Amino acid sequence: MEVIHKIGRRKTAVARIYLSDGSGKITVNKKEMSTYFPTGTLQYKVKQPLMLTENLENFDIKVNVYGGGITGQAEAIRLAISRAMCELNEENRGILKPEGLLTRDPRMVERKKFGQKKARKKFQFSKR
């Protein structure tokens, strides 16, 4: 099997994954996944598409991720792995799609407008 390369995004985080045959080792930015994502919730998010398709110990995954926060990065990796699972076997699409793992979450930070304090907050209005 050749290496599968996929990209996942969430907020401002961008994750590139390289999926190859192996023993289930996940490396994020040249670190072990458990050291890069210390909490169990984030580790679960990353492994979710592998658990649903029952491929947890069949592939080695190398991840390069940058931008955003730690949660956004974990969800970007999850999207990239889900896309790779679909390319690997088209039947996986029926498993991952109902869980919402193939949908790119479009929510981004709203930009700050001029003449305002923040995106929606205004300066205090003074009548006199």
C-alpha cells in the first residue's frame, strides 16, 4: 500500500496526515500522540474514525499540524483521518457520515469591525 496523504481543517488549524501500513502508531509533530494531546477527550477525538472503522491497530499515521488551539487541531486531525478512511475503503463512508465526521465545521472567528470594540460589542453610547 502506498502512503495516503489527506488534509483536514478546523477554525484556523490545518492538519496534514500521512497514512501507511503499520501497528497503530500515531505521531503528531514528531511527538507521541499521548504527549501532544494529554487529555483523554482529545485522544478520543483523534482516534474516533479509526475506532468506528475498526482500524485502530492497522495503520501508522504521521501528522503535521499547525495553527489554532489544541481542540481545533485535534478536530482537524479527525477530519483528515476520516477522509483517508473513505479513500481506503468506500464502505467506511456509510459508517463515518452519520456520525458527522466527514463534515468540515465552517465556524470561524468573526472579524472585528472598525468603530467597535470587538466583532459585535460596541463602545458605550453616551447621550450627553
